[in-house]
Amino acid sequence: MTRSSGIIYAICAAVAALGFAASDAQAQQQAQTQTEGLKHYDSNGKEFWSHPPADWFLGDETQQQKGLSPSANPPTPASADELAANLKKIKLPPGFKISVYASNVPTARQMAWGDKGTLFVGSWFGTGSVFAIVDQGGQKVVKTVIKGLTVPTGVAFRDGALYVVDISKIYRYDNAEANLDNMPEPKVVYDDMPSYIPHGWKYLVFDKSGDLYVPFGPPCNECLPPTNVSQVRRVYPDGTAEVVALGVRNSVGGDIDPRTGDYWFTENARDWISDDLPSDKLNHITKVAQHFGYPYCHQGDLPDPKFAMGHKCSEFSPPVFKLGAHVAPLGMKFYTGDQFPAEYKNNIFIAEHGSWNRHKYQGARIVRVVVGPDGKNAKQTIFASGWITGDKAYSGRPVDVIVAPDGSLLVSDDWAGAIYQISYGK
């Protein structure tokens, strides 16, 4: 190379370097511009846990999802006229009908039957109460039987006692149905539970032997969670417990398969990826300490863009069924009644609460999943829909389902503050 050509080469290289630098600076400026004004949560830092923001479970915004936030429940339950108008829009399979079982049940959440036909109902934020619905002369009367709790979403009933979970404690109220007007002092049956409120609301399920299944959600959207959350525990009657599932993001619904005794549960996937990813899930525990992927993998086949950290989705248990993105599946039950047609026996009914982290809401319905006891060949159909009234508008949001003694299906709705009854007749 001659001296002159070397000088020309050096100049060209310098110009190219300046061009790359300018391009890199421009890209950095563009990236900074795109992230300006977006909410960011560094959940791996000490500050996040020592001084958490009020909305610490929402997660990092993206430009695409910017500005989305959960809708606040209406301040009061829906009126009788509003409920009647809402139910006219509900679509059901032929032969089924829906009616109001009970109204004025503020922020109604999980339901549980007492031995004498009392329907107990937990509640959501801002209510702090547990309700009992009783039949008096053919009229459903709603009684507030417990007050002053934090978020008593989960209720269960066994051997005459009402069990209530309130974030960090499980309480037992003995001989509950005989004392609806003056409930006894509760006994704490389990309290080895963190006090995180975000994703700390829970659901209770007893199996036939009296063991109690309880999910523990992480206090974040997507993070490396503390070791005492992101799991499902089985609490034994003596107050001890074992972890039966790991890698669970946020589960607020489950049931025992009457065919096998296995525990199945719904799971809400993370937010802030896109309108259509990732899918929420239906899961089946087949062995103790199964890992379902969170925070490394979502929907069984989608590595997290930040937290996968070299993990492959094949390391974790896949879902039995992908329910759809941001449908928010909550309460679920195997159908064990005799009122519905024979093909409904042992099908799973799931209450989908509906979206918030999506530009056009979906969910807010009851779906039916037909699946064998081995968890294979699952198929889903929409059973009840019509509670979404616009791109971002609800007339109701189903939360839980439970089979009634007569074989009908009850549905709780925390948006309208009501319990519905779905019946079948030829």
C-alpha cells in the first residue's frame, strides 16, 4: 500500500467510524425516546422490595401497551334492572338459561357450599367481608357474616367449619352455619404465608382427605420471585405443608379431579408483552414439585425475553391447554352434577375474568374444557358469553363457578356484585 492510499484508507475508516458512531448514537437516542414516559420496575433491586411502588405488580410498560391499566370496579353492585338487562345479552348453548341467584353481593369472589345449603362468598378489594346467602321463604337473603378483613377472596367449607384465606392467614370458623348472625372467633390454622398483597389474594380447595390446596402468587408482573411464592402448597390438617407445584405466576382457581384425585388449576400469564401473548393456562399436577415455567417460560413454549436466562421451555411442564392471552382465568370446577346433559359430566368449567392489559378486551365468559384424566386431547368451547359490551367495557366479570345441589351451575361476578344461576331444561 502506498503512502497516499494509506492516508485515503485511514480517512475512509475514520469517516466510517464516525458514521457508525453517529448511527449508534442515533439508535440509542431513538431507543431512549421510545422508552421515555414508560413505567419501569426494577424488581431485582433492593429498593423495589424495601420501598415498593403502589402498583408494583403491573410490570414494565412497552410502547405498544403504554397507558393500559386495570379498570376499577363499579362503586356499588348492579341494580335489579341492570342485571335483567345484562342477562338478556348472555349467549348460552340451546336448552340452557341464566337467571339472578342473588344480587347485592359486593365484589363477589370464591363460593363454597355449607352442609345445610348456605352459600358462602368471599370478596375483593375494598369490601373486606365474607357473605352468606340463605333461602328464606323462597327469597335469597344476603348476610354479611365476617367484616374487617383485608382481601378475603378464598373460602372453603369442611366438617361444619368455614375456612377463609386473607392474604397471610387461613382462618377456621367452627359451626359456622348455626352462627351466621354471630360468627365465633376464628382459629388460625395456617400462617406460614408472606404478607404481599399484590397477587396475594388466594383460592382454597379441599381434597377428599382434608388436605387444603393454596396458591401463592409473586408480588410482581415478571421478576425473579422470592422463594416463598410462585407455588402451590398442600396444607395438611395438622398445620404442616408441602410445596406441590413451582413456577406458578398467579393462580386464583383450581379443583380436584373426581376421576383421579389430582389437583388442576388455572394460571394467569404475565402482562406487557403484547395483546396476543402470552396465553393463560390450564395446568394439571401429576407429581410433587412440578415446575410450570415462571418466570423463565410462558405458555409452555415462549421463553421470557428477559428472564429466560438460558432456560429452555422443554425443562418445564407444559399446560394442559392454552386458554388465550389476557382472558384471566380464575375459578374452575369439574362438573359433578346430574342436571346437565350426560356429555357434560366431569367437564371443566372456567370463569374468565377478562382482560385489562389488552387494547380490545377478551374473556369475561365461562368456557368448558373437555379433557381426559391424563390431561391429553383437551378441547375448549365457549359456554356463556356476552359480558363484554365494547372494546374496553364490561357489564359483568365472572370470577368463580360452583355446582349447586340441584346440578345447576352458579357463577359469581365481582363487577356486578351478583351470583348467577345457569340451569338446563329440555
